[in-house]
Amino acid sequence: NWSSGANWNTAVAPVSNAALAVEIFTGQTLSGTVAVPNDLAGTLTLNSLKLGGTGSGSVVANVSGGPLQFAANGENAPFIQLAAFSTNVSVNVANNLTLGANVTVKGTNTGSFNFSGIISGAGGITRTDSYATLTLSGVNIYTGPTVLQSGVTAISAAANLGAPSAPLTLDGGTLRINGTTLVSMSAMGRTVT
């Protein structure tokens, strides 16, 4: 549980702040299925979220619970770092996310990451770094741009990329379309460049 200080290396549960950096599983070796529910009251405001960890055998880490709001800290733009090591590690994030500013998603290691909560807000998502597979599976309503600069980003429906007004830019990254719902780029229902 996020509310217990004993579960954090600072011995203090996180408190909303535009400078807050939250790290989950950093330096930990995981096994089996791990649940990490956010039981904090209200919405947690933060600048960055790092999802780490490694493990042998099939590892599934489920992050869930209360919503998270990403905010810029002065000139420090918010980011999510996909840092779990090993292709057998899957991290599922079910929390609803609000993008108060454009958020960079950095794929710096080889795990697989699925964000299934609703992503909203005026910000957008910029995908960087060549490692990790990022899957967006929620019915998302964020209105900022989605810019795929590197790595693999997977979707199965147009709504995974935010509101219809949210543009998509393919700038060197790979968009993987799962399933049969989207049969063409025009089916995205948004501006694609």
C-alpha cells in the first residue's frame, strides 16, 4: 500500500507536490504476481513515475488504485520511465492519469507496460527511447498530441490515443495495432502526420 511509509525507502508515504518523484520496484527482484495499490486519499500530484524491478520467470506487477496527476515542476517536464528489466516482466497500470502538461514516456528497459486507466487532461504523450513495449488500452480523453519518436507503442482502438481532437505524429517510433478494429490509418479519426 502506498500509504504506509514502511513501503518507501524514504520511510514516508508520498505527498502531492509538483516536484514529487515516485519510484516503484526500483532495485527489487520480483516473482509471480505482485499487487501495488495506491490507497492514498484523493489525487496524487507528481512530476515523475519510474516503474522498475526485475525478475526470473513470468512476473506480473499490477499498479492500481487512486488517480495520479502529472505536473511540470518549473522547467522540469513530467515523465514516466519504463525501467523494468527483462522481457518476462509485465507491469500493468490501472490508475487513471491526468496529464497537466505534456508527459514524456521513456522506454529505457525491456519490460512490457500496459496503461489501462483513463488518461485525461490537456497534456499529451511523447514516446522516446527504443526499449520497452508500451500499450495504451484505456478509453482515453486527453487532448494533447501523441508523438511517437522511438520504440513500440501498441493500441487496439482509436480512443487509446486520446480525444478525436488529439493529433498523432509518427516521428520514428512504431505504432502497433492489435486486433481487427482499426483497419486503416483513416480509421484513427484524427490528424495523423
